[in-house]
Amino acid sequence: MVYDVSDDDTRDKIRELLKDYGAKRIQYSAFEADLEEPTLIELLQRAERLLRGSDGALIAIPLCSRDLEKTVTIGEEKDEESVF
């Protein structure tokens, strides 16, 4: 999932929401999460409420495990603390 939210408070809430669902931060505004469909729907509904009235967006991009295994990282992968 990736997000683009200009409002600091809303962005913080979206980031915490993703973390609450076990999402792992892979870049500053990009998270990876392995969620069952009902849980994903719940997360997206909560995000929609948080983003209502803002100019921000959250995009969920589904990947099958076969595609996820093809992930390529150029450069050093960073742990979540160093992404900030």
C-alpha cells in the first residue's frame, strides 16, 4: 500500500492504521501487508473515513505470492526505523 497525504495529522493516522494491521514499512510512504480480504476491506473502510474531506489518497496494490517473490531491491534495504 502506498499513500500520499499532505496533512500531517491525517498522514500520521494513516501510518498508524497500517501499522495496527501489521503492515511493514518498506519506504517512507509505502507499506507491505499480507491481509485476508475481509481484513483488507476493514482497513480500507477505516482509511476512507480518515481520508474523507482531505486531498490525500491510499492505494492498495494486490500482489500474489509468485509476484512478491520476484521483488527486486536495488541498493541497501533499510529497516523501518531508518526509513524516516
